Amino acid sequence: MFGFGAQSSVKTLTPTQLRQMGDTVTLVDVRENAEWASGHIAGAIHIPLGRLREKMELIPSGKPVVFYCQAGGRSSQAIAIAKAGGQSHDTHLGGGIGAWRAHGFPLAS
């Protein structure tokens, strides 16, 4: 876990931790359309970072939310956007889908 902003923290999951969580979390992929099309984690919701503010209502409630992107930068930004919008989402996949791929975990297309 590392600090993000003055009063919030970001929880970072490893690919292995995320995979072990299975469908107990809602995954939100904040990459661009072409990145999503090149492969994503099965079951993820796709909301590009630039549209997250206006599309936050598409994220279902009832499960913890985990954001991910290519390498971890945009998913940290997604947490800041969610918090600014009054959401409590504070978790992302460290290293993004690049780390997921490096672990050899499956992708959907």
C-alpha cells in the first residue's frame, strides 16, 4: 500500500492476489478501446479513464472495486476520480495488465 494524495491511500494488489479473489470483486479496466480489444481480464467492465467521471454509475455496487490499466498509473488516477466523486473505491492492480500477463494469467478478447 502506498500513499496517494494528502488524506487517502491506495491499496495495491498483486496479480496473484487478484486472481485468488475471483468474482468477489468488480474489475474495472480503464484503458483505451484498442488496449481493451488486445485482451482484458475476463469479467472486467470497460470504462476508459477519460469517461470514468460520467460513467461511474455503470460500476455495480455490492462488491469491492479493483481498477486496472496497462501498468498502474491510470488505475491510480481512477481511484482519485472515484474518491472525488464520493466513492470509496481504493484498490488497483499493481503493474496493471502487464503484470497480469507476465504471470501468465489468462486474458479474454
